[in-house]
Amino acid sequence: MRVLFIGDVVGNKGVSMIKNYLPKIKQSVRPQVTVVNGENATAMGRGISLSIYKELMSDGVDVVTLGNHAWSNNEILDFIDDAKRLIRPYNFPRRTTPGKGYTMINVNGQQLAVLNFQGRVFMDNLDDPFALADELVDKLSQQTKCIFMDFHAEATSEKLAMAKYLDGRISAVVGTHTHVQTNDARILPGKTAFLTDAGMTGPADGMLGMRPENVIGRFLNQRPARFEVLEDGRGIISGCFVDIDDKSGHATHIEPVMYTDDRMS
């Protein structure tokens, strides 16, 4: 099977990039499953709303993953338990956190497990993602060999550590959060595909999707600044696709994708 993964959707521009260009990418890549990280998808660039979730689904997305901004829009508390294809990081405290951290997708009779975890280095100190990944992968391996993880983390070392820790046990570990696509897509020795960061989908000419002047001002004066999503200019859509052997669950290929408005028109 082929899984297309699209990195962090940022603001209105990111949502419009999915609507306008995901069909073209799917025509070229021809995935069986499309997974999108939507934790920055609201107009303010933090969180997700029910209307945006439904819009992503109607535009051809099969699963939406989240991250550290999962709860930045309080509306999510009203619908996450009913949104079957919306998952938040599994390692939030399980007894008190709504929603779920993984979902199963039927792909021509074969089950694909899609997992969402969050790192702890330079981020909130959630439950141990390594211990919980161990537990969850052991459980899901009884149902399928095809397991894909969105690991939402800051530190490149933590992302690679997770991939190497699970190498040979899951199909792919793809990183999100830093909004910059890395140039290290590879298949690890145990046949797990890895990419440190898939990049972002949204304003191409901003700084991680934000208005540059606000971010630069923060560097210049070291005072708190309100970051605002850049809404004009070119858009970008970034991610990767992974080929997975249905029987073994091993990855056979991983390839980044990145397009801007002027490269897709």
C-alpha cells in the first residue's frame, strides 16, 4: 500500500492548499491512504475546528493527526470523541484526555494502523512516548503489520531515536512540528521508513507560516510578540509518501513531496 502524509497545515492558506492541490498530488502519487497533520489549521494557526476537520475529510483526507496545539481551540473538546478519523498524541494522560491516539484504516482488506505521538524534549513533559509506543505497537501488531506513526516532536535526535527504537516493528515514523522539511528520507536497516520532518502546508513566504515581521521583531527586541499567520503570497504543500509491503509491513520506499503555487499551476 502507499500512504501519503502531508505535514502541518497552517491557517486558511494551508486549508486552501489541501483543497486546491491535494487532488493533483493524489493523481500523481496515487496513494491508498492520505494522512494530514491538522494541529495548526485554524485561522490563528493553532488548533482545529469541527468545520475544518470536515472540510479536510471532504477534500480527500482519510486521517487527521494533531500535536502540541491539539487543545488550542477549545471547540475540539465538543467533537473529538465523535470524530473517528481525528487522532491526538497517544501519550497525553490517558485517564483524563478525550479522543484517541490511533485509528485503524481498511485498505483493500488490509488494516493500516495510524499512530500519533508527541515528543518531550523542549516540549511539554507528557507521558513517556517510548514506553507507550512499545505497549501500543505490541498490541496493534496482533492485528496488523502495517503501522504508520506521526511523531510530533521538536528535537531531531528524539525523532530519530524513536524511529531506531521501533525499527523493524512498524512501517514508518514521520516527524512533524518544526514546519521545515528535512532532506533525510530513508529506509532504516529493519525496513522502517523515516523522515525527520515532513514540513508544513500553508504560507510559503512566511516564517514557519507566520508573518515575518512579527518573528523578526521578537529576535530583535526579545519582547513577547503575537505571531500571526501570513495569509497572502504563495502557498506551499509538503509531505512524503511511503510504500509498505502489505504482508510484511516493511517499508520499501519513502519519497518527500513539496510544491508551491507556482510549481503546481
